[in-house]
Amino acid sequence: MRRNTLTIVVPCYNEQEVLPETVKELGIILTKMQDENKVSEKSKLLFVNDGSHDETWKLISKYTKEYSYVTGVKFSRNYGHQNALLAGMSTCVDYSDMIITIDADLQDDVNAIPEMVDSYLNGYDVVYGVRNSRATDTFFKRRTALAFYGLMKRLGVHLIPDSADYRLLSKRATRALLRFQERNLFLRGMVPLVGYKSTKVYYARKERYAGTSKYPLGKMLHFALDGITSFSIAPIHLIMYLGIITVIISFICMIYTLVEKISGHVVSGWSSLMISIWLLGGIQLISISVIGEYVGKIFSEVKRRPRFTIETDTYTKKMEDQE
Ligand code: UDP
Ligand code: MG
């Protein structure tokens, strides 16, 4: 029987503290699966260095020389987590039957990998890693994550709750995903749109093994906003409703003002004027910013800029040598 080739894609941005442990743990899992004849000897770890400023690439290069199953791709600069995942997948898809993406910080339990591979062997094209608890998250992150998934659901975006970018995709699912042309990537929203038979594997999410989070609050918020505006135009509809309500209220005000005037009361008018100016100004500003967000999105999409630039690729070289 022909054995399946697995590539594990690991995006890395300033991960020098955790990388030695990541290589060790993923290496153990991979070689074990090779020994059990579950995956082929061509299976690889593919580290994508996303423009790190520390020794990350030096380490990846060192391990590439040391271990036959370690390979790396180096970006010309920092392009972000989602682009790093995409670059990893597009680099290895021709040589791989299945691709697993996992963070470098060992928060995702590597022991779920053989289970994901089993699901693939049982005929699934997409296997989502779903965390069974958020015990290691802060209270704030738990609440905001819950609110975010709730909001996305109401906006009609299909997401798998508590799943992030730890998942397995078959070759054909990856090819389908790579045909999505958008620059503003929100992979966890895009993968369900690919279709195919999918399943979930549950795992416990741990604390980051070492180093600090590369997703500070600001970046996280930006990512969430991207997720909403890349997948739904509901906020624009909301503005329309808001506008309609405002117009209705202003009609009521108009009638009231006229009645007051006809009945001869002197309208001093200052407070009502101030309130309406502020209220309307606020609504207009919010509305413009929402529309601006979409216009900005269109702007960045029509430019069709490359989503990443690869400076060095030791993956393709190793695979070609192995052919
Ligand atoms: N990452 C990346 N580019 C970036 C930011 C993050 O490749 O610009 C990688 C990072 O190295 C890690 C993964 O994305 O492997 C997830 O980041 P992190 O663990 O810091 O996020 P958190 O788990 O705190 O949400
Ligand atoms: Mg993390």
C-alpha cells in the first residue's frame, strides 16, 4: 500500500525560546508515525519563518541540516500568521497528501496529530482541532471569544466554535482553499466554505510553552474585525436600519415642534438642538467608519498585492532531492 505523505506546517514569529522544544516534540510524533507505517518517510515538518527578528531562522536552518525531516521557508519580511499558514500550505501541497497546521508555541496538544491522521485515513478531508476547555485562557479572553463566536453566528458566518488554526486538510481540500483569492485572510472562516467531509478532534489547549504571545490585544481586535468585515455585510445593513430609525424619530420631533409652535409656546430649543447634533453626528461618524472599513477592504483587495514573498525555501529543495 502506498503510504500517505504528511506535512506539518508551523508558522514562527520570534519563537526562539520555544522552537527547540517544538522541533523535539513534533519530531517524536512524526518519526513514531513513520515507524508505525502510518505516514510516508517523505513526511516533513515545515517551519515558516514570518520575518522574525530573533534567532528563529538560524535555529530552523540548524535543524534543517541536523534532521532529514525538518525543512523551512523564510519570508522576506513579516506578513502575519495567516499568510504564513497559506505560504506553508502552498509550498508543500504538491508533495503532500495531507497537511496539518499547528502553532509553534505547543499550546495545541501534539498528541492529537495521530488522531487527525486516523480521521484522514478514514476518509475525512478536513479535521478540525477543537479545544475541549479554555481553562488556560484569561477570563477576559474567554468572554470575548464567546461573544465573538456568538456575533459571527448571528451574522451568518459559519465558524467551528473553539477551533483555531490547528487542523488537518487533505490535498484536495488544501487546493480548494488555495483558490480563494482574498488578501484579508481569515482562514478559520474560509475552511468551512471549502466543503468536503469534515470531522473534529478534541484536545486540551495548554499554556504557551515559552516566550510571549504574538497576538497582543490590539492585533487580536484587528483580526476579529477582519473576520467580521471579510465575511459579512450585516454591519452595513445595521447602518441602514439605524438610519431609518433616526429618520422616524426626526419626523416625530418635527411634528412635536410644529405642534408646540402652533400652540404658541416659545421654544428655547437649545438643549434639543445640542442633543440632536451630537446624536446625529455620532451616528454619522460610526456609519462612515463602517463603510470606510469596507471601502478599505475593497482597496486592499483590488491592489492584488502578493500575499507573501519567499526568500528561501529548503522544503522544495529537500523534496526534489528525495524524488
Ligand atoms: N505568528 C506568526 N506571525 C505573526 C504573529 C504570530 O507567524 O505575525 C505565529 C506565532 O509564531 C505562533 C502562531 O502564529 O506560532 C500563533 O501566535 P501566538 O501563539 O503568539 O498567538 P496566541 O496563541 O497568543 O493567540
Ligand atoms: Mg499561542
